[in-house]
Amino acid sequence: MPINLTPNAIPAINAGDVNSKPVVQVLDIKLIGNNQERYRFMLSDGVSTQHAMLATQLNDRVKSGRVLKGSVIQLIEYICSTVQNRKIIVVLNMETIISECEVIGNPKVFMESDSVGQKPVPDDSFGRTTMATNNKSAQNAGNNMQSFHPTRVKITVVKADKVNYSAESRHLLDLILRVRPH
């Protein structure tokens, strides 16, 4: 059965669309955190990729094997937050369409860029992109960009009847994405 990922889902989510229910593919899953387990995904729409964090109440989907590298999922509820000039999708609810599948399309890391003449070029690792440009100063600035590397942080989550996902997710993501010099 041929599977169609939602075209332009990653750019739409980055632009603020939270009403569609896009079908995307999980390219990578990383367990992060010490006491509080959190999963970081690399999601793809077949053309672009974007980092995502899985809400902890969905951890059982990964642990049980219902979501694997290569899984095709439908995002039911999600938000996109900007933390330290990086956008990340927070998956609050999802459905698994296909548990295992080969990589669909030829996805490359999605980067919003207001600069003319720049386009993303895939690197060998998830989360890193180099910028192709004709401008030498922009090229040098691109070389100094920090790459996203997961760090381990201790997070305590308090369960509440009503949660402001935006404020909560921004705070958690700020902790998770804090880059420490090596």
C-alpha cells in the first residue's frame, strides 16, 4: 500500500499551523533525560525534516514498539515552539499509521531563512545543517552556528488539571535544548 506523507507539513507546522492533522514519518528516535524519560524524534514530510519532542504520556508508544524509526504517524495534537532561535515540534497526541517503513522521499533538514541565496544542505548527522551561499561573510557566520546536540537534564513534571502547553513546553524545551560548551 503506497503511503503519502502530507506535502509541506514541516514548513506549515513551522509557520504556526496546528489545525491540520499531517501524516509524517519518524526518521530517528533518541531517548533523552535521566529520571524523566523523554523521546526526541526527527520527523519528515518526505522533503523536510524537523526535530520533535514526544509528550511523556506517549512514551509507552515507543517502549511498546508501536512507534519505531521509520514509522509513519499522524499528528493529532501538537505545537511548535521556538527555543533559543530553534523551532521544535511538541507532539501531544498521535496515531501510528504504519509501524515500519523505508525512508520516504529524500528529506533534508528544514531551516527558515530570511536571507536570500541560502538553502539547507544535508549533513551526515541529524540536526546539523550547513548553509550553501555565495556570500563569504554569511559562510563564515554559518560555520560558527551551534549544532543541536542533546543534553541530559533533570526535569520534574507536576501533573495538573489544566496545563498551559505553550508556557510549559517552552520552559521544558529551554531546559532540554540548553547547549553546553564541550
